[in-house]
Amino acid sequence: MKRKALIILVVLILVFSLFILNACSGSQDDTLDNNVSPEMGAPAEDNQIDTGSESTPERKIIYSADVSLNVIEFDEQIAKIKASINSDEWFDTESVSSSYAFFVVRVKTERLDTFLAVITEGISSDAMSLEKTATDISLTYQSKEDQITALNEEKTLLTTYLEDESIVPLDAIRRIAEINTEIARLNGELNSFDSLVDYSRVTIRLNKTYTPSPDPSYGERAGGTLSGAWEALGKFFQFLGLAVIAIFPWLLVIVPVGGIVILLIRFKKRLKPFHKVPQKQGKKTPTVMKDTKNSASETETPKE
């Protein structure tokens, strides 16, 4: 069984090779016929190959642009960029901060120049950088199409051969699956190329610039100083109000307790304590006799 499958694959490869050789030789004959006139092999009228023939690949060019802008009206420029996008165009990437913005925009290739002119309108050359590139992928695109054509032909040959077989070789089934996978991959690449060709990729970097303000006059500085003083005074009273609010719950507890303590202290000071000093037995305290006459004479003041 394996030997039979191997023979089948070898036959298919030989048939496919002969088919390619015949196609190449046929294209060369067509080229010679186009260059030679039917009269005695004389050169054709234009002596050139017709560039509009089917063998000439269609031009596939991918355009892209990179733009850097330094602007003062930052928000207005962002609004201008967004307003320049049509409904069938979109942002691949969008990032905006207070002074910097980054966009990756996909716009139709046919209106790429118009879009660039709109977003750079009114900006001097010193404040912007614009780079536009073009990449020709015609040969790569044509090569992938040729690969798909060859794979489809091989698939057709295998399918035609297997229709007459009662038992389908496993190698043939595996090869058809590989062909289908390869065709799907190549079609995906062609779709990606078509998208890049039809819609150009524009990268935009937006920077906000600041212009230095002129020095203020004496009156403006005086007004600013006065305004700052009033503002500071207002903040001071705000601070006082917050401080009162913060200590108010404590005052509700401290003031009554302090008042009670002060009242107790004053009440205690008004009371006169009476203490009796105890005397020892067997001893008498001497009494001091004062002369009333002498004391009276001492207290009298002399008369003039």
C-alpha cells in the first residue's frame, strides 16, 4: 500500500512539473509573438511589450506617514484631528495626556494627502515634522497569488485522481489538508496586504508647547499682592473655624468638669477650720500681765 501511494505521488509531481514547464514555454512564445510582426518576422510597430497585458502584476503600494506637531492650542488640535476622520476610517491607537498625545490612524490611501494637509494647516515648518514613505509590494503580492494558484491546481489533480480510487491513500488526504492550510495562510496574508494598500497608516505625535508670559506691571503685581493677602486672611479664618470645630467636643467635657473643680476649691477656702491644741498635764502656761496704763499711754498720740 505504501509503495502504491509513493508511486502515485511521484506521478503527480511529474505531471505538475510538466504543467509548469508548458506554461513557462507558452508565456515565452506569447512574448516573442508580441515582439515580432506577422510580415517576415519584422519588428512590431512599437517594438515594446504591452504593459497592459495580463502577465503584468498589479501595482500594490503601501503608504504610511509619521507626523510630529508642536502646538499651543493642544485641545483644539486634538479636536481637529478627530474631526478629520471619516466614518469608514478609524484609530488603531489613541493615547492622550495633559501635554502629550499619540495617535495611530488608518485613513483611505486616496485621501491621505488631504488628511495630512488638514491636520498640519496653520502650523509652521519649525513646529512640525512630516515623513511619508511608500513600499511597493507588487512582486511579493504576485508571488503569493502564484503560490495559491499552484496549490489549487495540485489540489484539483489530487481530487480528480482520487475520484477513481475506491481506497483513498492516507498520504493523499494528508497532502490535501496541508494544501488547504497553506492556501488559507496565503489568503490571510493577501487580505492583510489589501488592507494596508487601501488604508494608509498615519502615526501622529502631538506635543503641547508653552509661551512665556510677559512680566506683569506694578499695578498688576500690587493687585496680585492684595488679592493674595485677602486670600491668606480668609484661609486664616477658615483655619480658626476648623480649630474651633475640632476642639468643641472636648470643650463640652472640659468646661463643666473645670467649673465644678473651681467651685469646690472656692467652697473649701471659705470654710475656717477649728483645731484645739492639747496641753500637757502638770505644767501651767505662764500668763503675761500687761500694764494697762502704760499701754494706754503708749497708744495716745501727743497733742500739739
